[in-house]
Amino acid sequence: MVPGDCYMCTGRVTPGRILILLFCFLCVRPVLVLEDMRRTVFIVGTAGAGKTVLTGVLKERIEAYGPSAITVNLDPAVKQLPYDPNVDVRDYVSYDDFLKSGLGPNSALIAAVDSALLHVDDIIREIDEYNADYVIIDTPGQMEVYAYRVGGQMITRALAAGNPSLVVFLIDALFFEEPLSIASALSLASSIALRLGLPQINAVSKADLLLPEVVEEIIPRLGEEGFLEGLIERAEGVNAQARLMALKLVEAIREAGFIGGLIPVSSLNVETVDALYGRIQQVLTGGEEPSAYK
């Protein structure tokens, strides 16, 4: 038999598959075997940034292009959702039960999120049953409870294990009202990248609320060396200490390569959500070198 003549060597490589190099047992020729792998997207951001709404809209836009997608709700305290989650942490953890035990609202939320770790295998089992191309994970509204506690880190690692995964970090449009707030937002985004340790896409949410000059002039130029620093230098009503601190923050973030590439996104504008989806595809399937920050 001539290598390549057997049926096992004629498979096609299709987008969205991981390739594993094996030897064909019939003709002893290296062949590519296809294995399905899901892609996991964690939606993270400050309270009120629009994580939950974007989760539902992003799922719809992904499915509009053909791939299958499911949503996972990881917020045990949420009362209502604008989408119907395929997998819901509230099926395993009761925030209200922790409240009834005498804990305050914040302590009850911390306890509920931490206890979700005990059920992560069940959550993964549910996710596996859907065999979806994309898994979109809506993280708790109180970002610090999820990202800055070891339980949230461990849940993230467990759900991301063995699958191409990334974080979409939502920066509220309100941060773009003045330069020092932009510096603060980028510092927070960098902190999340360090805490969760996954490739990260930064998106400015509620882009429909931004002034045109912010969308067209400021956001695209943040990656230019000296641009944000110039805005901070020219900002009015800023004391010297705050200005110096902002400049030092930007310097450190820029040296680490953590500035630039922000995507304006509005859940009311499908074109912006499609642009985000395109960026997600680039990072997860486009052959780009993974890094701590995108």
C-alpha cells in the first residue's frame, strides 16, 4: 500500500478542530486525527458593566454564524437573567440559604461562590453533555468576590482546563470620562489578567454611551506610546500626587504590554458584538501566540 492511499489519510481539517498527530495503523503514515474541542469565554467586569446582557447577546451572535454555544451562570445571587442559562450554579448553591444562616449579604455571596467549587465537577459534566463549540460563562456581578478570592481562581482553572479559553474584561464606558479614570481602568484590567492567568480581551462596554471622539480618536490611540500620558499631563483639576501616580501606573502597564487593543462593545449594536466575536476567534483559533493579555 502506498502511503496516503488508505481511507484514514484522506480526512479534511476543518476550522475549530484541534489536530493530533498519530500514525495510521494501515499505511504507517503520520496522519491528522480530528478531535472536537470547545472554546470557553469568561465574561468578567465590574458591577453594572453589562456582563449578563452581553453574555446572552454574544451567544446569539455566535450561533448566527453557525457554531453552537451555551451559557453558564456562575452568579449564585442573581435573581433574574435576560437569557436562559444552559448551566446554572443556582441549581447547586443557594445564596438565600447562606443569608438565612445569619450571614450578611456580602458574606453570603462569598460563601456561595466559594461553595460552588464543591460542585465544579457537576458543572463541567453538564457543560460536557451539550458538546457545544463555545461556552460563555457569566461571572458574578461582584467581580472582587470571584476574581480576587482563591475559590474563583480555582473554578476558572477547572472550567478552562484542557480547552482554549480567554477572559473578556468589560470596562464600563463611565471610566472614559477623564484620563485618570482610563488609567485606573487599565490598571484594574491588568490586575484581572494577572489573577486569572488567561489570555484577555479588553472591551469597553456600553459603547453607545461614548462620545464619537472617544470611540474614534481616544480608544484606537491608547496603544500609542505617550498618548495616554499626554492626556493625563493635560488633564485639568488634578493634584500633582494623583497625576504622578497615574503616570507611573501607565508607565508600568505599558512596559508590560498591557495597553492597547480595546474593543468598544454595545449589546444594542450587533456589529460591535460581531467585532468582539471576531477577536475571540482570532485569539482562540487564529494561531496567535497566547499571552497574558490581548
